[in-house]
Amino acid sequence: MKNLLVTGGAGFIGANFVRYVVAQHPAVHVTVLDKLTYAGNRANLAGLPANRVQLVVGDIADATVVDRLVRRVDAVVNYAAESHNDRSLRDPAPFMQTNILGVYTLLQACRQYDVRFHQISTDEVYGDLPLRQNGVGAKFTPTSRYQPSSPYSATKASADLLVNAWVRSFGLRATISNCSNNYGPYQYVEKFIPRQITNILSGRRPKLYGNGANVRDWIHVTDHSRAVWEILTRGTVGETYLIGANGERSNRDVLALILKLMDQPADAFDWVKDRPGHDVRYAIDASRLRDELGWHPEVTDFETGLRQTIAWYRTHPDWWQGSKATVEADYRQNGQ
Ligand code: NAD
Ligand code: DAU
């Protein structure tokens, strides 16, 4: 694994993966293909050595650029996607284009040049789970039924089905990972945790959807990166791996912790309109990843990870201030 193509590598999780590879695997050269949509940012790759990382600005649905890059690498890891549920409810079109046709384009090129492919998917392809009763609740497994709720998750589910079909019909050497909610540095300010942190830092009030009882299964982004590397280099072709760190928390509890860590009163937030079709709960059973590949999360204390994330946004105002007003104006227009 000497030459990697990381698509979507200028976004939140992709850039963290590129940084992880550069730091931990010195023999690997990374080419990033990224369209630099509203969520992509050159600054996410700032400071990385030019002889280790090359950024190509382009679209994963553009067969010409994809062909030119795929033919010269050993593997492709696809992070590129339209990734935000709320946006997919307002305008699903770019989700269809990138998350389905873009993946199709990558698959065709990897098939042609027999290149190893890894698809970054999401736990949301499995729909949602009921809230725990007396502390007990089911978890998603690799055999859970696909029943996505939003246009976003439906396009991610579609991509997974394409990958599996290319493995079976064309012998493509591919794997899929379905991860739970990530947090950490470089996450765009539209997402829940950075939105609330930057609301407080910019004198706005945090916003909680619905009744705040919805549960997400949080994992630190560096643990996600390590898991993807293990799957890419040691995983079984054709398999799906679920990635999660036993980090279930309600949105209300996460916000309460952010308010506490940022010295705000416990009631210093606004309740806002709920998301239509809002998934109730996610929870990951990552047994295959742990048992087969020996992966374990290293950031096991959510409060510590969150404190470090708050510190990152506090010390990087130039990174987020430019997009904050636009993101909040869009949310305001939507009643959120
Ligand atoms: P993000 O929105 O921060 O980044 C997406 C990146 O993809 C951006 O750099 C963007 O410019 C790029 N991109 C979009 N369309 C493109 C195209 N057509 N061609 C090339 N590049 C394009 O997203 P993220 O949160 O970093 O998520 C990355 C991946 O991980 C996505 O596939 C997402 O579905 C998946 N995922 C995210 C989470 C999470 O908690 N954020 C959890 C599990 C899985
Ligand atoms: O589970 C993995 C998924 O996690 C990824 O596939 C997606 O790409 C990623 O965006 C994330 O999806 P969510 O919809 O769970 O993330 P989001 O940050 O948008 O919202 C997290 C929860 O917080 C969700 O229940 C909605 C709620 N929320 C969100 C925002 C932005 C609020 O209560 N207030 C807010 O302001």
C-alpha cells in the first residue's frame, strides 16, 4: 500500500485520515481528490509535506479525472460525499449525483485497473433503533436490514449496494465500513457538536432539535481513521465492518456537557423545530472489527475528547468564523 487515493480528503473525516496516514505510515504517498464543495477546505490539509500529499481539485463523478488518478494508485478510500441530513431534506439532487453516481464512477475505474477500493459508509443505512428500555437496547450489526430514512442515508445505502454488486459480479477487491457519529477537529460548523461550540464562542445560543432525546453513538475521528487503516490493509475483501466506540449519548446530554465545559448556564440554549423523519437512536456492534482485526478505540473518555475538541475550535477561530454566519442564516430560514 504505497500510493493511496483519498477522495473527499479535504473534508472533516477524510482530512483527519490523511493526517493520520502521514503521521503513522511514512512510506505512503497520498493523492487527495476533492471537489472543494462548501464542506471541503484546503486549510484542512495545511502543513502537510508536499512530497507526501498532493491535492487534486476535481469531482469523483468525472470519469476522466478519476481514470487518470486511479490507474496509478494501489488503493482508493472514498470519503467524498454530500454528508449532511438537513441539507438532503432541502435539496437531494447533489446527494444523488455524488453519493451514487460518484461512487459508480470510482467503482468502474477500480474495476478497470484492479485497484483495491474501500467505501466509507454510515450506520444510517440501517435506519434507526428504539430508545433503550431500562438500559437495554439492540445494536446495528453487519446483517441488520437496510432501511435508510433520509435522502442522505438512502444515497449512502445505494452506494453500499453498488459496492457489493461490483464485488460479486466483477470480483472487485472492496470493503465497506459503516461508522457512527464522529467528532473532533476540522468538522464543518453545520454539524451538531461544532455548531453548538461555535454558537457559544460567537455569542449565539445553542440549538436543540425536537425534545433532545435522540441518541447518537459518538466516536472520536482519530479512532475512525485507525479502524479504516486496519480494514484497508488487513480486512477481508467483500466484508462490511461496523465502526463504533460504545459512545451512546442523547443530544440533550451532549449539549449539557458542552455547556458545562464552556462555563455556560445549563438552560442557555433554545429548543428549535425538529428534523423531519429524525432518526431516534443509533448504536453500533463493532465485534467483527474488534475480534477479527484487534481494533479498540483509544479515546474512551468522551468528556476528555470533547474538551480537546472545544479547545481546538477556541484556538482556530480563523478556520470557522468565515462560514459561521452563512450556516446560521440557512438554519434560521429553516426554523432551526
Ligand atoms: P464532509 O461533508 O465534511 O466532507 C465531504 C468532503 O467530500 C468535502 O471535502 C467535499 O468537498 C468532498 N466532496 C463532496 N462532493 C464531492 C465530489 N463530487 N467529488 C469530490 N469530492 C467531493 O463529510 P464528513 O463528515 O467528513 O464525512 C466523510 C464521509 O464519512 C462521508 O462519506 C460520510 O457519509 C461518512 N460518514 C460521516 C460520519 C460523520 O459523523 N460525519 C459518520 C459516518 C460516516
Ligand atoms: O451516524 C453517522 C452520521 O452522523 C453520518 O452519516 C452523517 O454524515 C453525519 O452528519 C451524522 O449525521 P447526524 O444527522 O446524526 O448528525 P448531525 O450532526 O446533523 O446531528 C446530530 C444530532 O443532533 C441529530 O440527532 C440532530 C441533532 N441536532 C443537530 C443540529 C445541527 C440538534 O439537536 N441541533 C442542531 O443544531
